[in-house]
Amino acid sequence: MNKEEIKKILPHREPMLLVDEAEVLDENHAKGQYTIQGSEWFLQGHFPGNPVVPGVVLCEMMAQSCCVLLSDQMAGCTPYFAGLTQVRFKNKVLPGDTLTTECEVTKVKKPFYFAKAKGYVGEKLCVSAEFSFALVKGV
């Protein structure tokens, strides 16, 4: 999926849409990609002269990639983070890097969805986490 196709699933819009491309591998697995251009709002003060993608933004990138798996359930719903656990940051993500996310839905107890994800730059693991989110009807 390209960005325009992703916009048909996710309610996020620029500057918070943090997936450039996504691919559903099967009903529980997806991959996503986001290329850090260097001009993003989250790099402006993190850190001046030494820009590094903030960890919370990396977690948001993984969660958005995972949400493309729920396209059938997303109509009329907004995904909200419910929890983050087992978050580990292994390597920096910098301007010019492309973060590739690998996501898996591990459990569903509607309206809650549980997932785990990893983010890579090339072959290098940069971030991993387990998270939960709720799909809430309405705006």
C-alpha cells in the first residue's frame, strides 16, 4: 500500500501519519516503512545538531504499521494506544534512514488488540515493543 491507500485505513494525517508504505503479509502480520527525511517536526528539538528520532515516535510508527491489519475493523473507529510494554531501544534512527517495521497481532479481545513489533534500519534492530490499543467507535 502507498500513502494514499494507507490514508483510507488510518485516521492519521500529516504530520502524524508515520507510514509511507505498508504490506499485509497475512491476517496477523504486516510490514511498514517510513523514511526519515530530516525535516520532520519531531527532529527540530531532538536534538539540535544531532537529530535522533525519539523513541515514542518509533513506537507510533510500529503501531500505525500494525493498524493496517485491522482495515476491516477500522471503519468508523479510532485506534488509541492502551499500553506499551517490553520496549527496548537498541540503535539510533537518524535522518536518511528508512525504518522497516514488522508487526504481529498476538491477541484480540475486542475492542482491544495486542501486538508485538520490531523496527529495523537495514538488518540492524533498532526498537522492539509489545503494545495494546483499543478501537473506539466515533470521532
